[in-house]
Amino acid sequence: MKNLFIQKNQGFTIIETLVAVAILMISIAGPLTIAHKGLLTAIQTKDQVTASYLAQDAMEYVKNKRDNNLISGIGWLSGFNTCLSNSYCSVDTISGSITGSNCSGNCRLYKDNNGYDHSSSNTPTPFFRYFYIIPKGGSEATLVVEVSWNSGTIQNLVSYKSEIF
């Protein structure tokens, strides 16, 4: 008796295989793209938070120095003469030093186990921190602290202003 059920070995055609591979690639590429963008956003946010803390650190240091000047009975802006009227100064809150106008708005911060400072013997960071004081007359001034950094080709800036009396 003759077998009426003849089975042919049929495989997938090249078109079916290519379509299956394309669907697989799209299903994998979507989540990877989302994860990549999330990682970039997390890095950018971390840098922005760090810059914000660095700016707050410098602002609090300058205000504390101003308060100590007042308590000591010397001029409240004593030690800040080179930082007046948009003349950039750097502040190293670890060593307690303020560097005058040689900073020129390009005050790179370096990091070691103690924190951020201006010692080039430590690990360089992408952050640049500087401040200046704008006198308004009498015993009033505006303190401006800026921290800048690059993320690829994008220039970022965190700027804090405070009225000091």
C-alpha cells in the first residue's frame, strides 16, 4: 500500500528568517536605548547635584568668613578686596584659603580623600568653582558663586546669588 501522507522537509525561507531577526533586534534595541538614556540622565543629575553642593559650600564659607570678620571688629569684607566687582576668586574650603584674581574664572577643582580643593597634585575633576562680590554701597553686596563643568560638548553652570549685609 502506498503511503498517502508524504512529508516534505520544509524550513524557513530567508525572508521569514530576516523578518524574525528584525523583530528580535527591535525588541532588544528599545530597552537598551531606554537604559542608555537613563544612565546618561543619572550621570548628568549626579554632576548637577555635586556642582550645587560645591556652590553651597563656597557660599557658606564666604558668609562664615564675613561673620568672623564682623566678630573680630575688622571690615566685614576684609580679605575679599581682590574679589570685588566681577574679579574672580577661588575658595578652598578645606585649607581655608581664598585666592585672588589669578583665578580668572578658570578655577579647576581637584579631589582627594578629604574632599575638593585646588591642589593639582590630586585627581582632577570636571568642576571649576569661583566667586565674586558686587558691592552695592554701604554695607550691602551681592555674593555670586558659580560652578561650571562640561558634559561632552555641553557647558553646564550652577550659579548661586545671595545678598549679604
